[in-house]
Amino acid sequence: MAIALVTTGGTIAMKEQEVGKGAVPTLTGADFLSRLPPGFPEIVVEEHCNLPSSHFTLEILWGLRERVMNLAASPDIEGIVITHGTDTMEETAYLLDITIPTEKPIVLTGAMRTVGEPGYEGFANLVAALRTAASEEASGRGVMVVMNEEIHAARYVTKGHTLSTATFISPGWGPMGRVDGDRVVFAWRPSHKTIPCNGLEEKVCLIKLGVGMGDEILRFALEQGARGVVLEGMGAGRVPHWWMPAIREAVGQGVAVVIASRCPAGRIYDPYGYPGAYRDLRKAGVLFAEGLNGQKARIRLMVVLGMNPKGEELKELWYNGLR
């Protein structure tokens, strides 16, 4: 049995080739293996790409999902570690979490500092991720992000700081485990359920609302043929009352509208009765993100719409395992 190491680039693989020119993805799977301490099980390396994760297309993302799906189905693989850029790591982790039905550990890791910078933490994060993937206790916990010796559940983790090595946090929940030296310790187990997936619907927009914003951007998205829209509302998902006609029009046209919050934690709910609050949105026929942030809600909606659901099937697929 072996651990599969899938490399995709990111800061963990970045090194400055010419002084003053900036770091670019350079390290390969062989470079990572050469720096590992002894004592690990067999590691099989697969190089998927070598890119900053901000350069990922949906095709690259879906290709990675298919590759990991095949590895998870192999009887020779006991766990999977993916090196990944931190910019979109949480989106990749969440896609894998909700679409790959496996008990095998799938772990993403990366770095915030490039090779050659003081305090480069890439190899330490990789070792922690490999130890997690090899742990029997990691089985059945869904996809995990391991950074800074902390183990986070894909559903809750997010990048919380632009530069800090402690950037990954799980607001409202905290990490579900830690890697303490050579020991992997878990404190709790997340609920985990996958949903069917045939592919990703690309025409899904993410819009963040701010005070006084008009609804023009939503109407433009509808004119451009959006099949789904995620709105990051204020507070517990509330929107200005003048957005409600466009939201109702979108739902009436068969466009899936999901309400998330621009707050870092908390589900969508309130006791209010004014236009644009929870009750008004529910009557309009929207879906609620149930604690997902906007970027993860977009991933989930692309998965659900990729199934071409009809009628109530959309609602059933959306809330399957979410509540």
C-alpha cells in the first residue's frame, strides 16, 4: 500500500530562479521526495500541473478531481496528498470533499513562503500532510487541509490572512485535529456526505454585496446567460430591498440563486420581517448556503447544476448533506 502524492504547483513549489525576478513554480515531485525524512510508507508521485492556484481553470480543476477519483479507487493507494497553491485551496478541497465517495484520507497542503525565503515551511507542511494521510484515524473524515500543524475539514476551512503562515482557519469550528510531532491527533469528526456529480456548470457567478449597491451586476449576469448566481449578502444574508425584483425575476427564469453571507461564519437566518431579509428571500424561492462561504457555495452550485436538475430535484441536491 502506498500514499499518492499529487503535485499541482503553488507557493510550496516556488523558487526564485533569477535574483529580483520573483519566485515561480519550480520544484517537482522528485524534489519533494528527496527532502522527506525516513520512515514513510511507499510514496507514488503524480505531477498534475505546476501552476499558481490563481491560474487554475475549471478544466484543470476538474482534471485534478478525476485524477484523485481514480487514485482513490485504486486498491494500492491508502491515502492521497495534494500539494496546492493556497489561493484556491479551499475550493479544490471542497469540490473533492463533496464529489469523491471514499473513506480514504485526501489531504491538501501548501506553503505561504517560497523556497529560499526565511522560514519556508513547505517541507514541514508536506510531512504533516503525509503523516495525516497515513493515519488510520484519518479514514472517513472527508477531505482535509493540513497547514501549520493543524488539520481542517474542507467544509469549514478558509484562507484568513494574505501572508501569515497561520492563514488557514475554520471560523466558528476550529481545526478538527493536529499533527504533534510524529503523532496525528483528532478532536472531532465532521459530518460528511457526497452528492452525485457529472461535471461542472461553468456559468455560475459570485457577487458580493456592499452598502448602497445597485442590482445592475445581477441583471448583467442574467443577460449573459448565467445558470446560477451566488449572492454574498450582508449579515445573515440580507440584501437591499431594491434587489428583490431582480432576484425574483432570476428565480422565475429558472436561474438558481443562492444566498450566502459576507460574514466569515454563521448560517443564513434572521427573525426579521422587512423586505430583503430571510423570510422575504425564502418566499422568493432562493437556496441558502447553510454556513458555506461564497466561493464554496459557488463550487457546490456548479456541481449541482452540472446534474441538470429539474424542479424540486435542484433543492434536493443542494441540501443533500448540507443541513
